[in-house]
Amino acid sequence: MGSLFRSEEMCLAQLYLQSEAAFACVSELGELGLAQFRDLNPNVNAFQRKFVNEVRRCDEMERKLRFLERELKKDKIPILDTGDDPVAPPPREMIGLEAKFEKLENEMKEVNTNQEALKRNFLELTELKHILRKTQSFFEEAAMYHGNQPSETNQAEEENLLVNDYAKTPYTKLGFVAGVILREKVPAFERVLWRACRGNVFLRHAEIETTFEDPHTGDTVNKCVFIIFFQGDQLKTRVKKICEGFRATLYPCPETPQERREIAIGVMTRIEDLQTVLNQTEDHRKIVLSQVALDIRVWFIKVRKIKAIYHTLNLFNVNIAEKCLIAECWCPVVEIDRIQFALRKGTELSGSSVPSIMQRMNTKEAPPTYNRTDKFTQGFQAIIDAFGIANYREVNPAPFTIITFPFLFAVMFGDIGHGILMFLFALYLVLSEKKYLAKRPENEIFEMMFDGRYLILLMGIFSMYTGFLYNECFSRSINVFGSAWNVNAMNYTNTTLQASGTLTLNPNVYGVFRGTPIMYPNGTGDPYPYGIDPIWQSAGNKISVQNSYKMKNAVIMGLLQMIFGLVLAFYNHRYNKDYLALFCEWIPQLIFLLCLIGYLCVLIFYKWAVWNVSNSNSAPSLLIGLINMFMFTKPTWAKKTQLYSNQNEVQITIVIIAILCVPWMLLTKPIILYLRNKAKMKQLVLHVDPIYNHDSTANMGTTRYAGVRVAVDETSDDVAILDHDHLDDPETASITPKDEEEKFDMSEVLIYQVIHTIEYCLSCISHTASYLRLWALSLAHSELSEVLWTMVMHSGLSVKGILGAFMSFLIFWGFAGLTVGILLVMEGLSAFLHALRLHWVEFQSKFYKGEGYLFTPFSFSLIVEGRVDE
């Protein structure tokens, strides 16, 4: 548990890489995933860095791959995932990849353009086919109507402009246009035609049953065929403008039936030819995309790795001659050998004759925090990191949270039935993790639950345990060991039983309660072995009795967790060798907490041990006694406020000690710091050179590469990296204020100490009261379960016969839905948030600062999975 208890020991290393070997070395480090590189060019614009052109080329390749991926999704062709993880190809292969992607993109664009043009032609011919059919039916209906009229009216009908298409005089000849329009535009189209042409046109339209595919968007559309009759060129121009405004497509329609039949035959022939060409084009498109689907995942991985490598190389310094690249990275100390091996391997792969150099650097900058996790501990570590990343080498609460978080959740959520349901759901996620890891869930909420599957699993297990202690299963008690209460021992008569709605079982009566003689003088044996006796399920004072136990247990658990937090703070002080904080803060904090809350817990145990059932009526109230202790009110036996002899003297001593701890915490540390600083200022001797010479004897035998001083030995091939010049250069020392000691300010230190002292003193009371949420949430969950059972499930079970069985079957599904929706989801989320608050505030505030920053190594696995930005 070493790495999980404290973060890994980190070091700042400097790398000296040859230009031709840099790509291969960084690639090997990316596969290893153990180095976090620093940006040595913070003042250089992203577009002015050395490898910006290579990054742009990678962006362009990614764009082309995303285009091909969209085409695959459009045709619903699955992408083959073999699980292969190819290495980053060398830079010389980028040209081949670019050419391949360019060819595929051009081919797909050409296929799409041709297919779109063919579909557009096919659509136009199909629309023309429907126009010829519908207009033919229009004219046939008109001719049929004309032929069925009586002879005396023939002359009048000849004057009808719609039927007499071929009038003898040119002044009565009608013109017409035909076309198609979207079905939803027909009503507006008809109104505009009527108003713009003042009712001097006649419109006929008919719906086309076949749906069409838009060649540009691929959406399905419904259209109508229309034909407009008009007279005169002016109306013709107006009608065409209206059609153009509504994006209606006009087609030429011959006037004679013979011409229309001839055109229809030609259109059908062309449609058949186009359909054949479209099928061939579609087959060619699928063949191309099927080949792409086999390799596109591997291409994506290669391009992303190349891009990530060049992004990382842009963080390096380049010397003037551009012969080498200089990098700085954080890495775990225990992994230095593996990193050096990766550098040697990268140098060998590149064929470079000059080895890569790695050397540790001395720095005062705080290293990143790196806690190793696996699939089990990852969810618990995420809870801690959500509050704040631990300081470097600070005690990590995650290993203790693995137990305390599910347990505190279960204290508020204790129910055997609900715990089993939660456990089974988490067990399903655990058993199906390979399936969901291969294809991450798209639902964000489900993905969060999947990531915390082991946390939910433990929450369900602990909920079953606490539910067994509470003896609750869907709010019902289970009589496992047999009740320890005997009703017959009370010797109630039938008259008493019939007259009284509520009766009391007195444990002082012999034989009524099977308890130990120590606590129950008239007990006849051992009490209920484990958990709460099932008889309390039907007791009228069930809530008051259980509340007393749960409230006291909540205070005891709160004290234990806060003391454990102080114990972890002790380990932090000892590791950091901060003995001043240990003696001036930690010791008075522990004494103050024990004097207040520790004494209260001692009274709880004392009251449980000394006061038994025979004298319980005269037992003093602990809350009143605690208030009287701080009010310096003397407890007496007469007022039933005294628990033991000499209680007043003990309590006065405890209060005085607690009061003395306040100035101890408040003043001792600032005073000692002030005296130390005063003594240091007296002994401080400052030596300043009047002139700083870069070529002085102190720097002889060294040379600079982009602000990095390197030792040079003309007789050796080895190069030693010393340090950055700006770390000791007076001209640039101002840019590294973290390396300078801050000026001591007594007022600032005193204010800081006052704030923290007041906060701690108040938190001892407020945090203890906050742990009462364990009792409150447990009570709420228990009562909600009982209400749900009584008002829903009990109503079906109370009906007898076949009707009762049928009602119970139907009501069960409503009960199950409400149980899952309200008690498991809503109540479970509420208990989860309260347990989270107890850990973040009450527990971690005692020792955890959380002001560090996370170790984010350059890792291909994280980049390919999309868990970090490239």
C-alpha cells in the first residue's frame, strides 16, 4: 500500500536528445507513460515552435480520417476493432500516410459527387415520370367530363377554358405549366397563386405516393405534382416567378397525348439505365469503405501518436546549432531505470551514434502527485481527487476511504433488501466490465456508475451488514434467533388484553426479558445474539429507543474518525519533520478534541456500563450534563444530574485544560517563528558580487544551450547537465519567486493562526454535530421504507382470496418501481452525498490540504482512449 498511502517519490530529470533520435525516444517514453514533460518555451507562441508544421500535417490527416469515419457511419459500416496497438511510425512514413489518406479522400469525394449527380438526375427523371402520369390523368378526366355532357350543353362547355384546350381562336387557347413541389408547401402555394393572379389561374395537384430522397442531404421528402392553367404571357411570367419562389421544379409537358407517351417511354428507359449505374456506384462505394473500415482504427492511433510526439517535442529547447533537444520531465524515482532503457531503445531504433543522456536535477519546485491505482482503487481515488489533489508525499485518504466510505454510507442506508439490490446491480457491472470497457457507455450517468462499480459493490455489502444489525429487510424484521422477550411472563389477563390497546413489557419482571444478569437483574439468559430484537418492529416506542442508540453511535463513530484524521496528521508532520506544527498545533488539537467530545463518549460508555434496567428511570441526561459542565454548574444526585463521584472536579479540570489549549494553538507557533526569524536576521551575512560575469571562472568549462548550462570536457564524449542558468542568474532570478524564501510577516502569520485556531475550535463542535446525520438519514430511510410498505404493499397483502393474490401481483410492480426510484436512487444518492461530505469536511480537514497538482504523464494509452487532451 506504499504508493497508495503516499504518492510516489518524484524527481525532475533533464534529457539531452540528439535531433535524429528525439522522435524515437519520445515515442518510447509515450509507450512507457511515466514522464511528464515541462514546457521550456512558455513565452513562445504555439505557431512559432519548431514542429508546428508537422502538427498541422497531423491535423490535416486527422481531418481526412474523420471524413472517412463519417462516411462509414453514414453507411452504417462497422469499424473493425482487433485490439491492436501499433507503435508510432517513423517520420518518413508520414508522407506515405498522407498520400494514402489524400487518395482515399479524393476517391470518396469523387464517388460522392458522382453519386449525388446521378441521384439528382434520377430524382428529376422520376419526378418527370410522375408528372407525365398525373397530367395525363388530368387531361383524361377533362376529356371524359367533356364527353359525358348532354348535346344541348356542348356548345356552352366548349367555352370552358379548362376543357377546350385547343380552341379554334388563338384568344381562347390556354397555356399551362407542370412541376413538383414539397407537399407541405402546397396550401401556401395555392393561396399565393390565387391572390397574385387574382383568381385567373386554375391549379390541379395530386400527391405522389412514393417518397423521394434528397440527393444532397439524404433526407426523405414527400412531393406533389401540380399543373397550372392560365391565359396570356403576363400570367405565365407571374406563375413561373411564384414557382421559383416556392422552389418548385418545373418540367416540360407536351400538349398532345402521343408526345407525352413517347417521352414517358424514353424516361422509363433512362431511369432503368440510371438505376443500374447507381447500383454500381453504390457497390464501388461500399467496397472502398469496407477496406477503410479494416484499417481506420489503426490509422487513427498512428496519427494521434505522431501528433502527440510532435506536440511534446514542441515543449523542448533547441540549441543554436539544432544538433540536440533539451527536455525536462517529472518521473517516479523507482522508474528511472525503465525510462533510461526506453531512451537507449529509442536511440538504437533511430540509428543514432550519440547516446541520449538523462540526469536528475535539483529543484525547490513542488513535484506532481502520483498515486498508483488499479480498476478497484480508481473510483475511491477519484472521490479524493474531486476534493483536491494531495500535496506531494502527503498522506492519501484513498486506502482508508475504501472501508470508511461504504461503511458510513451503509450506516445511513442500512437495509438487507436494499443492500442486496444494490449489490446485484454492482455485481452485474463488475461481471460485464470487459464488454463495457471495450465499448464505453454513451450515457454519462451510466458511465459514472460503471466507473464506480466497485464502490457501489462495497456499499451494497456494507448495507446488508448494517441492515442485519438494524434487523430491517424492506422495513420488515427477520426473527432469526428468536425474540428475547416473553409476553406470557407479564401474566396479563384476558380482560386486560381486551381493554388495553397498548401494553408494556417490563424487563424488571422475572422471565419477561432473557437478558444477562449484570445489566438485567431479573434476566433469564442471553439477549438477542446479534442486532436489534425483532419484537421492536411492533413496539410503539421503537423510534425513541432506536434513536437513542443511533445518536450515541453516530457521536462515537464521529469521534473515532476525527481522531484517526489527527493520527494521519501526525504522520504528515513527522514525515515533513515539521516538529513545530506537531508540538504547537497537533498536540493541543488532540487534547482539545478529547476534552470536549472524548469526554462525552466516555460518559456514553460509562452510562451504558453502570446504569441498568433497574435504575434507568433515574439516569441523568448526557446533553444536560455536558451543558452544565461548560456552565460550571455542579451536578448533584438529588437533581439526577450526577453520574459518578467527584464529577464536578473532573469536569472543571477538563474545561480548564480545553481553555488552555486555545492560547497554546493560537500563540506558541507565531511567537517561536518570530524568535527564529529575529535570530536569523542577526546572523545573516549577505555577499553580493558587484559585477556578474557570465564568463567568470565559476562558469569555466561549461557552455550554454538555450538557457541550460552543460559541462564540457574536451577529452571525454560524455556530457553532464548541470542546471538552468536562470536558477542562479541574478538578472533572471526574479522570474522564479518560488525558489526564494518569502519575507517573514508577523501580522500575516498571526492572522493565519487566529483563523485556523477559531476554525478548529468551532469545528470540534460542528463536526461532531454533523455526524448526527448518520442517525438522521438512517431514521429517514427506515421510516420511508415502512411508509412505502404500509401504504403500497400492505394494501395488497391485506386482501384475502384470489382477488388479494391478483392485487398483490399488480401492486408488487408498483412497490418495486417506487423502491428502486425513491429508496435506492434518491435515498441512495442522498446518503452518498452525506457520506461524501463527512469525508471531505469532517475527516479530511484534520490532515489533508489537497493543494497539489496531478501527475499527468505523456502516455499514448491515455491519449488514444481520449482521457487526456492531446
